[in-house]
Amino acid sequence: MLELKLADYKAEKQPDWCPGCGDYGILSALQMALFELKRDPSQTVVFSGIGCSAKTPHYLNVYGIHTLHGRVLPVAQGAKLANPHLTVVAVGGDGDGLGIGAGHFVAAGRRNVDMLYILYDNEVYGLTKGQAGPTLGLGEKTKSLPKPNPQGRINPLLLAFASGYTWIARGYAYDVKGLKELIKEGLSHKGLAFLHVLQPCPTYNDLHTKEWFAPRLYKLQDEGYDPHVPEGLPPEELDRKMAQFQEKAAEWGERIPIGVFWKAEVPTFEERLKAYLPRYPEVYPALGQQEPLDLEGLLKEFAL
Amino acid sequence: MEDFTWRVGGPQGGGIETAATLFARAVAKGGWWVATKREYHSNIMGRHSYLDVRLSRKPVAAFRGKVDMLVALDGETLARHLDEIRSGGVILYDPRVLELTVHKLPMLDHRVAEALSERFGKLDPSLKDLLAAYVESGVQPLPYPFEEVADRIGAELGVPSLQARRTLNTIAVAASLHFLGFPLEPLLEALALQFRGKVLELNQKVAEAVYREEVPRLSFQLHLNGYEPGRVYLTGAQAAALGKLAGGLRFQTYYPISPATDESTYLEAHTAFTGADVAVVQTEDEIAAVTMAIGAALTGARAATATSGPGFSLMAEGMGFAGMIEAPLVVTLYQRGGPSTGLPTRTEQGDLMFAIRGGHGEYPRIVLASGDIQDAFLDAQKALAWAWRYQTVVVHLVDKFLASMAQSLPKEALKVLSLDGEKRLTPRKEGFGPYERYAPSEDGISPFIPLGTPGGFYWMTSDEHDLEGHITEDIVLREYQMEKRMRKLEAARKEIPLEDQYTLYRDGEVLVLGWGTVKGTLLEALDRLPGVGYLHLRLLWPFPEIGALLEGKKLVTVEHNYSGQLADLVQQETLRRVHHRIVKYNGRPITLDEAVQALEQVLAGKAPERLVLRKGV
């Protein structure tokens, strides 16, 4: 591969996000992370759903697949499973991932495919002019809502945990450097990594603004929080880790933690596939048919 | 007997499928060609289910209206199949059920029980009354106490009763064949195909014991037909799965749904087979099934999914996505009775228009339909090849009738086709930069580049896009892309060989048009209908240019749906009027006799414009 510069990961296309949008920070962090990890753009695919955040792939010089509203995870998992050597990142908004795509969000956790999912959470549907997203709290009223939100909020971290995500972290869109480190860690994690990014929407979310977040955010790792859950941890230790996770994942209000919450070692779906497809890592589906089909052999069970 | 149909009925989960497979294999070992039809409820255990095995001296894919021999493994079968046996046929039943009355059959539909009450002029007719009616219609009753026989043979062989009763299916088949004067040897061979070890030994001993008993000789007998090796016996779902493997399938997704699931579970059971390492993923729903298959296809893996009506409805959006980004995708659609949940385990051809038009907006798609088991195998290969050739969605239509039907075929009928023609881009040797994914192309097909192709990258979006795959709402680019995509249909229409588009089996002043699984029935009906022609449509979209073939003919369509969707399509595409629509939508396949009678009505000029067929159990 050619020696690439950071700028090489940046596409010519100019983002059409609103000025001050948190998406810019996430995009920069992603570019830097891919660059610093020296990921080959031709072996990297960024998938997205639909919405403001979903335009991300167009601004990166890697394979970029902008899919359907809510369907980014199944498309991304299909590609990764068919070619396990690709670096796969899925991105999308809170509405995309936890509204219309919630079923896929949960199911992905059960599989633990080796990839990174970044959820841009601004609590609103920006592209359709600011309706309440699934992470906006009950009774909260952002400026474009005619009435306070009558539906409650999903806690993405707790949902990811309940679903089986093996690396769970939260970042902040304006903390680009910190976010970059989290993306790098998520990309390096073996299994499904979930990165929840708090991302103010300067146009529609007047409740949870940069100013609102700034004094509340603190870094878990600064307080000695250890997210690591090694394999074969004794049950009482595991219970302690789970309690610690739940306490921090539920913390919201005066103090809001960011950082890595959970990091477990669990066999990936690719490894589980190997159990019934022994040649899977070498003869993965993307390579196509590698040898002629032994139809004669397959027909034996039907012979009369 | 030249042509014989055996039917076995009983509670679901009671092993009647094993019985039918055993019977089919036994007569096939005796040289007969066979076809088996399966009718069952959406239920795990206890509800009524039955199978027909039809024997013939030549390959067969159709079923008669009436059967020659019915084996009733319970009282409900006796109650449901009155009028289903031909005069002179026989019914084998356990005399113990005669103590029952119609209203004591817990699973019998109220409607059927009421109809029987009315017919017999009694509040609660007994099965004795019913049996008398069988006899009156010329059916010979053969009382056969299955369980007693099992216990007796068990005692003889020193086997506990519970174990002996597990061989009831073998007893039912052995008794049937023994009554028919069919030799024992093929049955023993068939058992060896079905069972192993101690179970085989027991079942063979049981069969031998049944054969040792003296039974009355029936007026008709079944002889050997000269066994020839090299035949196979498989279902439509298995044939479609094998066809996918032959077509290079490497990735299959599915969400459980009747009757499509059998295909995927067959694949699951046969992964890691030489040349057929298929990753099969059971997804959370059909939305994920279709989109995950698309993701896999983008990497270059031949990928597909399989579903039935409700799942196909959920896939409409994903299919449009594949059409938009030009991803190769095969969806095998096992049609069943709709709308909504409809008749989950019954057949229908109600999704033709949906397969062709379903989804928002317009994109090129290819729709083909299989008529029988050989077609299912060959069409699955074509579907994959065409999806990759045209980088678009191919819907392969089958239905419940075909999925669960089994047929014996010469092994040579299952040929691996060599179909190529993918347009692949050669990766860059030097340099680095974006690939033009939607490069201009006369036939609308831009060279395919799998994700991970070295030397570059590209973008794709479900939004309208420019040549590089970036979002655009520009009018010129919109028109360019729309036209580029839709040109692929014209290319397909030109390139797909005519024999893959339709077959004119016979020309005639009265020309019958059909698609899908009416094929076997209509082809056999032709033998009895001189002067009637049959045009079978294999490719439904792009619609073949058949107008000239229809000129001046009296046109009749035959299909399993309410409105006559093929008739509408033919009229729309050829501007020729369809004179008669023969339709059936009760979930049961059209029988040979029904088709012949309906077409005779047409020939006699007595058929209405729309003729509804209503037979079935």
C-alpha cells in the first residue's frame, strides 16, 4: 500500500451539515483514527443508515455505503461476514439505530460480529426538522417540538449491554481527540464495539447544547474505572463489573460519564461460523466458489 | 394399474410423512416414477394432514382428482376424504374408529362436521354412517387394525408394545403394498434408505411379518415396472437449495417462515460440503435478511435469501435498495395463500404482480417462475447468474405446492449449467483513487467492483447519485441514472435465451397460458385435450414478446389466484384479450381432472369468462 497522509482519507466532497454540527467532530475523529491505525482505504468500508450522520461515508476516501433508514447494521454485518478481512464501521443517528433500526441493534449484539458501530446521538431527527428522537427524555421539549415529548428515552448503553455488545463506550463529538482514541480502541476490539457519541444539534436541540454538556461530562478512566472483563472471570467478580457498568451507564444529569464502560472477551460470530464452516477464514464467501460443486455427493441422500 | 394414487391421512406429527416417503421410495424401487403432494395445517401436532403419492410409467408432476387407495390412520381422515376415492378404489382403516361420531373428532372443522350432519340427516353421524357412504359410492372397505397388528407383531418379535407402535407407518405402507400384491423386496430396500441399524432391522421384520399374513386379493394389483438406477427423489425446496449451490451460492440469509424455511435449513445442514461452503445466517427479520444478503453481495459473494409472502412484503424496501445501488440479489419467493398471514401452509400464485411491481419507485428487476422440481433446480442457477450479470434484483418465484412436493427424476435432469457473463472491473495495478462505480455503459451494466477491491474505493447510496455514487438531485444525472438502470431490462430481454423465457409446448386454436406450478398439470391435461395448445411462461419480467404467438387464438389462463394476475399481465403487455381466466384460490393445487374439465368447458363454448375451481380437502 502507498504511504498515505491524513488528508488522503478526506474526500473532496464538502459536508452539507449545519455550521457547528457535532457531525464534523465525529468525521474528523474517524478520519484520524483510520489514518493513525493505517487502515488501507481499499480494505475499509464505512456503512451508514439515513439521516444527517448517514452522509458521513461520502466525506471519507474509503469504500462508503450509504444504506437505508435503520438498516445499516444488517448490511454492514453481511459485508463483514462475507469478507472477514475488511475493516467495517457502521454509523448512524439515534433515530436510525434505536428507532426504526432498534430490532437490528439488539440482534447485532447477539451476534458479536467484529466491527464498530458509532451512534451519533443528538436526540432529534435533524433531517426531517427536529422531531423527538428515541433518546430524548420524557417531557423534554426541544424548540421544534410543538409539545413536550410524551415518550420516554432509551438508554443506548444499557440496551447495548442487554443485547450483548462486547465493547461499549461513550464519547463526545466536541472532544475530537478523545473520540479519536475511542474509535481506535473500538476498531481494535475483537467483536462488536458500540460507541455512543453525544452530539449536540445546534439547529434543533436547544436543551442539550455544548454549554449544557461542558460542565457535566467527565472521563470514567480519569476516575480509575476499569471496563475490562477478562474471559473466565469468577461469577462474583462478573457481578461486580456488571453492577459497576449499570451504575455508570445509568448516570445522567449533573454528571455524565464518557469513556469505555465495558470491554469483554467473547468469541466473535466469525469464530462461531468457523465451527460449521471450517474453511471459513480462508475460503470466505466473498471469494466466490472455489471449486466445482460435488453435486454427485449431494445427490446421494436423494438416490432411489 | 398404469396410473395409481395412494393417499395417507392422519394427525400432523403422527409420522404420515414418513409413511408417504416410504411408500414412494418402495414403489420407486419397484421401477415406478412418483410424485408426492403434501397438505398440512399450520400446526405442529394433531391437526389433519395428508399426502398423495402418484405412480406413473413416465415422470409425473400432476395429481389426479381422486385416489385409488386411502389409508386412514385416524377417524378424522375418514370424515374428511369422503368423495375423494374413485369408485372401485379402497379405504384402509382401523375398525376401532367406527365407534366415533363426527362431532367427537376434536380437530375437524365445524363447517365440515355441519356439512356431514346435513348430508346424513343426523345431528351427529357416526363414522359407521360415513363408511356406509364410502361403500355406497363403490369404495371397497378394508378394515385393518393398525395398532392391534403392531402389538401382535411386537409380541411375535419380542418387542415392547411402545416400540412396536412406532412402526405403524411401516405397517400401513406394508399392508397397502401387500393388499396391492406388490412384492416385499422393494419395500425392504426402501426401508434401508430410510432407517439405520436396529430401527431398520425392526422395521424390516415388521414389514416381513405384515407380508406373512393372508390378505384378500384386490381387483387391481400393482406390479413391478422395471427398476432403473440413477433416479433421485427430492422436494422443490431441496431442488431450489441445490440449484443455488450449483449456481455458486456462498451466503444465504433467512427468517423462519413457512413454507420457505425448508430451503434454508437444507442449506444449513449441508454447509461445508465440497464446493458449497455457504454461510447461512438466520436474521432477526426479513428486513435484515434482505439487507444482510445485499451487504454480502457487495463483497462479491453470491448471496441470496428465501421467504414467503409476509416476509417478501418486508423485503420490498431492501429490494429497491439493491435495485438503486445496483447490487446483485436473489430472492426466492415461496408463495403461499395471502393476503396477510393468509394460509401459511397452502399454495397460491398470488404474488405475481407484487414480485413484478412491489416496492416504491421503479428499478429493473427480473422475475422468473419455476414449474416443477427440475425447473426449481435450473432456475435457481439462472437467478443467481442473472442477478450477477445484470447487477440487480432477481425474484425466483416458487410456491408452497412445489416447495413441499417431491418427485422422482433422472439424475441427469439436475445439470449444473455454465452461465457466466459477469462484468467485473480489473483492479488498478498502480496508483490509488476512487472507482467510478456507475460508469457509463451502453447496456446499463457498469463493471462490478466488490468491496475490498485493491487500488481504490467507491461510494454507493440509496439516494439518487452521480457516476461516483455521491448523492445528487440534479435533473440530468437523475435521468441518466434512471435510464442507465432501466436499460438493463432491455439487455436482459435481448440476452436471455427464448427457451428460458417461455415454452410453447403445443400450439392450438385454444391456447392456454400458464406460469409456475400449473405446468405439470396442464402438460398432462394436454394429452386428453386434442386441439388445445399450451404456452408456459418462465420469465415473467421483463415480459417476453409473445404477442405474435397469441394472434387469433382463444386465450385461456390457468393460475392459483383470485383475479387472474397473469391474464392482466398478458393483456397489458400484449394488448391481446384473454377470453377465459381459470382460477383457484382455496389453497389447494389444481388437480388434473379439474383442469381437464375446465378446459373441456372452454372447448364446448360453455365456460364463463372467469371460472373458479373449488376442489380440495
